Amino acid sequence: MNVFEIFTPGKTPVVTLVDDHLIKKKAAFLDALAQGGILISISGPSKSGKTVFVKNIVGAENLVPISGAGVSSSDELWLRVFHMIGTPIEESEVAEQGTTVTISGAAKAAGSAIFAKAEASLGASGAMLSKQGSSKKASIDRLQLLIKELAGTDFVIFIDDFHYIPYETQIEVSRQIKEAIDKGVKIACASVPYHSEDVLRANSDLRGRIVNIDFEYWPENSLRQIPQKGFRALNGWVPDSTLDSLVAEVAGSPQLMQSLCLSASLESGVRETTSAPWTLQSDSDFYGEVCLRTAVGANYSSTLEKLEEGPKTRGTDRNQYRLTDGSVGDVYSILLKAIALDPPTLHFRYSNLTDRIKKICETVNPSGSSVTGACLQIAQLANDGQARAIIDWDAAEDVLDIRDPYLLFYIRWNKPRT
């Protein structure tokens, strides 16, 4: 087999598919589909396998995946569905009594009650408008068209990144989702934690008609199965020490594990199943090269550059501290070095951060207020211009959370390859 068929970051795995820890979630999803009239709301952190989970249950042929990113109205959302399923939405001009009127609708639904209603409306308003010498657009109700197209079918609309939709639009979409599932349209929505309290789950009209499926990052025993299955398919074997390192490095992300395993195979020169058995190297130099290769694809260079620089100063230089490696740095460079220390984690309490900072600084450490202030600033800098928050600072609890495992990985391994 080809290595790119085995380790598939960003795509649905086949050989390295691991879902034994998702049995109850899968049952809940299937029960909701069978019952009907139920919205499936999935919450889980970035790169935790939500999309692969849904695709494996529904099947690629029945899944209608769309994203909430960039959506500003319910019509825009449903238009994305029509594009996915091939329902043509076009505008045609009709001349009546010297007046040109535009109809927006679906060409394939020309014989439907929806289109007939639009034509009847046009006839009445067209005659009246002709006296005034103006024109009017008669629009098709896209929600009703959605119901006509998909109600009672095997198609499942999967709205990923629902939290990207503006709050006011979420309210309208949630109302329309209720009507759509009432009429037999199957819909699942996904959000990240910190948005699991979104409009869908808070909508009183959906209470008793919504199934919540919550994801966490993967447990270690499930993560270990990805390299075990994959390298076995390549006729390779992975030492336990290397498995331990891989599991620790990915911070619970199956997608990052796929990326690391792919890099490890390519770094070993193995691109397809070998005739002779082989063993993945376990020395630290090789492991470092694997991580550096993987970091190249993480693409967080501009974000990390902003975090290292920190916010613009107003005439006063930041305090510099001597570090145990012989260099000097300000609180921002020290904070990033603290985040990069072993063991990898996405969740940092203040006490954990200060313990790490003590290991980095030679004698004098940044003050507590300086550290918490830097945490707030790097969260604001990291999230600026992003469609979603990738760092969160909870000032009330003094907790720093990194929401994307690839960002943590890039902070740890952003070094030039020699």
C-alpha cells in the first residue's frame, strides 16, 4: 500500500480508522437519525475528529457538508446546500405588459407548487407595476425549497463550524432548522467548546428535540492504535518508547498523530509496504527530524511572529531577563518558551506556567502581574484576524488554553531544518 493511503491527515482514514471509543456516540447519532425530527448537535475541540466521525456514519455519498464560516444570512447557508446537491438556483427575466420582472428560483423546481406560487404572485404584481413603469423581484423561499429537495431522503446536512455564524443569524437559522427537521430534513451541526452553549442548544423550541454529542481529545489507548495499524500495514514495527513519544506530542489530536506518522514514514524513506520487515527508528535525532518536517506544514509562522514580538510598546522598553540557556528575553519570549516545554499540554494553570518559567529564567522571574498580562495579550494577538479563537485566557480562573494542537506543536518545533 501507498503511505498516503494509510496516514491521511485532513482526510478520512481507512487503514488507520480508530472508532472503538466512539461506539456510544455513534449509537446516539444513528438513533437520532432513525427517530427523525431530531437535531444532532456535536461539540468538540479543533482537530478532534468530529468531521471524520460524521462522514464515517453517514457515508460520503449521503453527506452534505457545509461550513458556517462566512455565512451572514440563512439564505446564504441554504444556498451552499443547493450548490452541494446540484440544485440550480438562477435568475430569469419575464416580460409582462412592457414591464421586465425578475424571478429568483430553482430551475429544476419549475413544475412545483413553490414555483407556481411565485408565477401567480408575479402575474398580479406585474400588471399593477406596469402602470407605474417599474419592476419587482419575486423570490423563492429557500427554506421551503430545501424541505422539498431533502425531506425524507437519506441526505444529512452537516453544518460544521456553526459558531462562525453571527449570533443574530444563528437565531434565524435555528428557527429554520426546527421547521426543516419537523418536515423530515436530517441536520447535524458542529461547534467547538466554549460555543457549546450556542443558540441551538439554548433554543427552547428545540428542547427535547436535540441530541448533544460532546467530543474530547482522544485517550492515549485510541491514539496508539493509529501508528500501530499504519506501520503494520507498511510491514513496519514501532518501539513502545516511540509510541509513547508520539502520543505525548499530539496532545490528544488524531489528525496531528496522522501527520506525525506520515512524516515518520517519509523520513524513514518508506513510501509503500515493504517486502521485508523494518523497525521505525527511536533515537532522539530522528524523532526531532520527524517533528521538524511536520512543523513545516503547521503554517503558524505569522502568528508566532506576532506573539514573539508582543504588543507595540509606548516608549518604554520591556524588562529583559537572563535565561538558563545564556540568552536574554522579555516576558513574551519567556512565556512562549514555557509553553514549549515538556510535557506538551493545551491547558496551563497559572501555577503551572510559573513553575515552567522558573526553569527558564536564571535568577529573576517576571512578576505575576506581568505574566498574566502577557497571557491576555498573546490571546488577543493570536485571535486577531482569525475566524475562530485559537488561544483563550480566562482571567477569572487564571487559565491559558491553546485550542489548536497544531499551534502548540508549531510553538514547540518551529526551528529551521539543517
